[in-house]
Amino acid sequence: MASTIQALPTEVVYLITAGEVIDSFASVVRELVENSLDAGATRIVISLWPQNWRVRVADNGWGMNLDDLQQAATAHSTSKIYSPDDLWKITSLGFRGEALHSLTTLADLEILSRPMGGYEGWQIVYNDSGEILEKKVAAIAPGTVVTVDNLFANYSARRQGLPNATQQMKAVQGIIQQIALCHPHVTFQVSQNDKQWFTICPAASVGKLIPQILPQIKPGDLKEVDLEIPKTESKITLVIGLPDRCHRHRPDWVKIAINGRMIKCPELEQTIFSAFHKTLPRDRYPVCFLHLTVSPDQINWNRNPSKTEIYLNEIEYWQEKVTSAINQSIRISEANIKESVHTSRVSNLLKVAESKGSYNFNSQSENKTTQNYLKAVAQVSNMYIVAEHSGGMWLVEQHIAHERVLYEKLCDNWEIVPVESPIILYQLSSAQVEQLERINLDIEPFGEKLWAVRSIPTMLKIREDIAEALLELSWGGDLQTAQVAVACRSAVRNGTPMNLPEMQQLLNDWQNTRNPRTCPHGRPIYLSLEESALSKFFRRHWVVGKSHGI
């Protein structure tokens, strides 16, 4: 009996490879733009004609000479790697030599290019094997122009299987935005059907670029941190939306890049979500862009043909570093305290004050100096602490500030302790009993419809309403939910008078928390009034000590 297993013809192998590399308009754009970036381009112009299935990408990169152009579209031809060892030292975005050849298989391909310092450019048209069909001298500035036409013309099933033009263009826009985040120094100009569509202008950093992509976010809503890892070639660039200022309805803006390429890494994504846990309102998600620059030998790109998923060595080490970077970004320090201004809130508050036109403020003072950045000066409505700092003043809500302090203490030192006399609860459901047992409380029947709780969280021992607190804990949720509930019930209540030493101690404790910007429920803790905003409102343009009459 003859064997039924045989080697695939070369042309079938090329078609399979082409289908893996090029599967949409967006993948064409991604491959061509990555080639432009590898060529050192600082300006990339993308032109799209979706109805004609045509894409053109022009750049001001290094360009190619005629010898390079003759090899550019042949199978597995690349200038990025030369030996098997190079697979572990990849620093370029492209490296497999498949994209241009795949395009010759799936579309009509034309390349115009002139190298830097070259005196002439060439126009090359390729056949479906990647060989030169036409070539001629062309007048072109240094750089490269690649035109892909009639994409999937011979594969009607592929065209029919793709989304409509609007959805495809949305995917293209997403791809370009992702690439721009990784390369903020590059200008991207995009047109559709010969009309300007959008432009992404270069920025000094990715944090300054993000508002072009998310217009609803203001630069002051973001915090950017660059961390060099000592004794390594590694670096972490992190941009986060401050949790008291911006967040999302969906988990769609946690972006991770490695060495200039946006990738998927579920382990790091989960690390980011965990770092923001109990800092955002319920059902809200963070804004976060993480860019790791690591040694190429720490990455294995051979996880997915689209190069969007990787294997990263020492993932636990990077999870720890990312968590530390996020915690550092969220903290309030002397360096960023003046930047902590809720611009829209301040504006609205000043407008209300201006309309009322009257002020009633009983100031208190104390000469005591501290090493902290905020100094308590008064309490308003037995609810807000007025705090002074070098750049202006803050209003801090005492209950939720204390709630943040207690919650982090509970997370660090959660302890269940026995009580001398059991706490008696009445008419608990089986679900409530199971919930109290789930958070490790000692509970047992004590008679008809009665239950005795013989151990409680340490923080509840000093409260008079222990039974009510235990009932609240019995209504469900995980351990962290229980810790939030205990912190909320134990925190100083709004309406409670506080003296200056008590307010100062609360401010000191709150400033030293890991996530001082929001309470565990995600509510903002403070409102900042910057000195410049106060000066503008009072129309004060003179310098203290140098005005007339002083």
C-alpha cells in the first residue's frame, strides 16, 4: 500500500505561511510600518484605500539599494538575522523575512526606494514568487515607499471572511496607535481614500503622547516613571492614569510593550490589575502603559506567528518590579505634591465660591513642624481636614483617609483573635454562617436561631457595635471585601470633632500609605487647591513682601 503522507509543494507552504503572517488590512500595515521603524524612519505616511484593497506606506528611513531590492521579497530573506544564535539577540521588530514575500503571494507588490547617500532610486514590481517583474530608475527622496494592491484578490473567501471596511479601518487605527505608543518620537500621518484621516505628532515621552490617543485624558491625569534596573540593560517605562482622576469602564487600556513592540502577557496584565485593586471604583479599570526594555536573550519570540505573544524569562522578577513601579507612581511625595491638582474640581469650586461672594473661615495655627509634606491647620464641618503645604492647600476627607490607613494595616496584619464573651447573632442563614467561616471566624450554634461567634478581627475588639459589624461581614465577599468592611466601620466617622494633633497624626499616617489617592472603594480622598489657582481667583499678581504698603 502506497504511503498517504507526502511533503507539501513549496507553493502550498508559502500560502500557509502567508496566511499566518498576513490576515487583514491591519496586519499589512503593521508589517510595513515595523519595517519602516527598523529602517530608522522618523516620519511614516500611511495611505489606505479599503474599497480598492490597497495600502501604501512611505517613510524617510535608510532606504535600500538595487541589490537589496532584488532580494527583499524572496522567501525568508532578511537583513535582521544571519545565524541561529541571532534568534536570541533580536533587537529589530521584523526578523523572519516573511512579510514581503507573503504579500507577493496575496497581492500585487511594488517598492520604490533610495538609500541614504545614494544618487538614484529604483522602482521594483514583484511577481507572486517574489521575483522581479519590472524594474526602473525612479525619482524619489531617500527612504522607501511600499504599495500593496489588490490584497486577497485571488482569495475571495478570505475577503468575505473579513469584517466590513469600517471595522477594518478601526483595527488599522488601533494598530497604528499601539505602534506610536512604543515609538513616541515618530510622526504618523494617515489618510483614507486620499483624505487626511488622523495624525499622531511626536512627543518627548509616551506620557505626553497618550492624550492624543485618549483626548478625554489631560496630561495632569497621568504619572510617568522611568526606572533603570541597576547592573542590567533593563529599563521600565510606566505611565498610569492616577486612580483618583481617570479610569475606564472596560479593561481595554492596560497596554504592555517589550523592546518597542506591543505584546500580550497575561501574567503582567494580572499584576497590573492586582496593583490597582481597591484603588478604583467598583467595575472600573486602570489606564496603564508598561514598556519593558530588556536584554534580547530574555525573550523568546517564537510563541505566536503574529509576534504578539512571547515567553519572558524570570516572570516573577518582572512582576515584582512592575508592582513596585506602580506603587511608586501612586504615592504622594514632595516632588509631585504641587502637581496633584484636580483642575476641573478646583475650577468648579472657585466658581461656586465666587458666586456666593462671602467667606467664613476660622483659622487655627500651630508652630509645630513635621517631616511630612502636609500640615493640619483646621477642620471644616467636622468632616474635612484643611491641610497646608508649600504649594497651596488641600481638603482631606477624614473618614476615607482613615479608611485607607486602616485597610492597608489590615492587609498587612490581618489577625483573628478570640473574645472572652462570645458575640451572639440571631437568625443567620446558612450562607451567612458559611461566609463568616470563610473568613476564618470561629462560629457555632448557641441555641434555637442563635449563633455564637468566639473570634473576631482584632480591629473590631474596641468597637461597641461588634454584632452589627459581624452581620455586615456575613453578607458575602472575599477576604479583601471583609477587610474593606472592617476598615470602613472602624474609621473615624464624618461628624467627629478632631483636634490638631489628631488631624496631623491622621495626615501623617495617610501620606505613608501605599495608595494614598483613593479609598479602598475607589473614591478620591483629597481636593487640592494650588497656590496659583488661589492667586488667580483673588487677582493677586504681586509677590508677598514686595507689594505697596508692606
